[in-house]
Amino acid sequence: MKKTELKDKVALVTGSSRGIGKTIARELARQGCKVIVHGSRDSKALHSSFEEVRVLSPESIMVTAELSRPMEIDEMFSKIRTTFAGLDILTNNAATQNPSGVLELKQEDWDRVLSVNLKAPFLCAQHAGRMMRDNKTGGKIINISSVHAYDARRYYAHYSAAKGALETLTKSLALELAQYNIQVNSIVAGAIATELTPLDRQASFLTSIPAGRIGTTEEIAQLVAFLCSNRCDYITGASITVDGGLTLGFCATRPDL
Ligand code: NAP
């Protein structure tokens, strides 16, 4: 991809203090974006991610916002508005999880997961969409979803429900924002190696992935950058699965077939 395609675009990547978001922020910065590196709080991880981004893109900034608090989302967008006047790319990447059996799941845990993983992406898309519409710049919104939007996982009822709704939210946003030249797509991620889920995850799990390995954060980040480029201006409302074939169906879980 030509570096110039994303040159000087302003991009917010929620949850870019670590994991997949950190690599997305770095990739967008490498391709010339001014990146807003975000974390829930002022942490060593956030500063270190920001430093890596700033080396690549000196006009990048760092913000904190606890996404379960709508007021902090409002404040984050005020800061973006005063610093850059606009926003070209929003990647809704931040998410939380708190595994629990359905019969034991506490209401407060349900509410927290739904608020960080679903309501916050909606509020961020609303802020971003208004800025893109008012500035007549168009823009790109990428939601990072999960295979568990479609396939249930034990103890992840609230996480799956939020990701499932994020998938349909992606389509609703795409439908209404197309008139403003804003494209909204989602990436349905399978198992991706981060600091918390290393590449050498147990062999028994790897046999259920036809590709025979866990994905890398770079594989997600490069797709985000591609979806943000003008080569994808006619793609909207799409969900692109990046899972090494994990969800291809019954035969994917049966290496003997
Ligand atoms: P991660 O390493 O756990 O990082 C999560 C990020 O989200 C951090 O930057 C964290 O900020 C931020 N965050 C969490 N709770 C927040 C809150 N309440 N307010 C604000 N920020 C918050 O996650 P990841 O594994 O890279 O996952 C990134 C995305 O990919 C998520 O949407 C996840 O559902 C999706 N995904 C991941 C995998 C995988 O295998 N890793 C698979 C499928 C889908 P702090 O550092 O400040 O806490």
C-alpha cells in the first residue's frame, strides 16, 4: 500500500495501550496517520505504546477515557475536536471480558461488559460520525468484533451478546452514514496472539484452527489500514472474518475429516 493513502488522516484507536489496538495504532502511524492513542487510564503500557507511535508520527496524541463512563467519552472527543478539528478514522477496538457462567453472572458484570463493548463503540461512532458529517470529510469506522459474535463460548454470554450486537450495529451505522461518505465495517477476529494469549497456546486448541496457528496482531492491523484506505470506499457494512478458518464449520473442528 502507498504510504500516502493515509497520510495526515486523524485516527482514534480505542484500547491502543496494548494488544491488538497497540499494533493497529503503530500500523496507522507507520502509514502516515496522526494517531490518538487511547487507554482507560494513565498507565506505563499507555505511555510506552504512545512513545512507539510518536516516533513514527510526531503529531500523535495520547488520551485516557474509561469507556463505561459516557462523560469521559464526551471529554475525549472534546480533546480530539480542539486538537485536530476533525477525525477521519475511528477504530472501536477496546473491550473488556469477565468470564462467568450464565447462572452466576452478576448484573453489574453484564452491565459493564455491555457498556464497554457495545454502548461505548456506539457513542464513539456517534461522536465520530457527527464530526465527519459536519466537516464533510467522510471517514472510516472499523469495529473489532469476535468470532464469539456468532459462535457461543462457555462463560462468555455477556461478551458474545455485546459482540453479536456490535455486528448488527455495524450494519445500521453503515446504512445511515453511507450518505455522508462514511464507511463502517467490522473485523471478526478469531484467536489472536497478544501479551495475554501467546502464539504457542495449547496444541489441542491449535488443531481446531485449519490454518494450524493463532493469528497475529499485525494481521488485524494491516486489514484495518487497508479498510481505511480509499481502495475500500465501496465496502461498507461488511464483516470480514480473520480466524484462520476456525469458524468454517463442523469439518474445521475435526482434523480427521
Ligand atoms: P487487550 O489486550 O485486553 O487490550 C484491551 C484494550 O482495551 C486496552 O488498551 C485497554 O486499556 C482497553 N480497555 C479495556 N477496558 C476498557 C475500559 N473500560 N475503558 C477504556 N479502555 C478499556 O485486548 P485484545 O486482546 O488486544 O483485544 C482487542 C479487541 O480485539 C477487543 O475488541 C477484543 O474483543 C477483540 N478480539 C480479541 C481477540 C484475541 O484473541 N485477542 C479475539 C477476538 C476478538 P487499559 O490498558 O487502559 O486497560
